[in-house]
Amino acid sequence: QVQPVESGGGLVQAGGSLRLSCAASGSIFRFNLAGWYRQAPGKQRELVAAFTSGGSTSYSDSVKGRFTISRDNAKNTVYLQMNSLKPEDTAVYYCNLRSAYTAEAYWGQGTQVAVSS
């Protein structure tokens, strides 16, 4: 079993940047569908960014052009670079490691991001 641990959240002013990290306790090579989700108070969890089965990346319309997902398999880490942050980006951000090969899926505990106006 692999345990993802998110870090890098915090309080930032609108227009600022944060980089979230998702460090896994083991190899992430097989998790080809890794992604980031977020959940704001009173709202459902939503997909923010993810790697697709074709090896490319996909973003929600609300973050496209501002957020970038990346990964470093050697460091067993998935990243989410968030630029031009807006108050509506405030949420708990969760890392999801999912494999299309083994049907495994793991969630991290989440990291809080708060953007002030």
C-alpha cells in the first residue's frame, strides 16, 4: 500500500502562488492517473488536474492556464504549481494516486489552501 502525503498549502494573497507536493511512501511509477482534487466548504470534491491514460494532462476550466501538474517519479512525488491564485481557489486540496494497471487508488489527507482578497 502507498500512502500519499500532501504539503505546501497555506494562506496567500490573491495573485500569489503556491506549490503543492504529494509525496508517496513508495514508488509512484504505476500511478499513471495521478491527480489533484479540491473541496471547498459546502461543496463536492472536484477534479482540478490530472494525468490522463494517454500520458498527457487535463485541467478543470477554472484553473486552466494557471495551474500545472507535474511529477518526479524518482522522488515519488506529484506536484501542483498554482499561480495567479484567486479567492475561489480556497479549498482543501487532495492528492489521488490511481493506477489503470492495478486498479489501485489512494487518497492523501489533504492540505488547506486559503486565498485572501
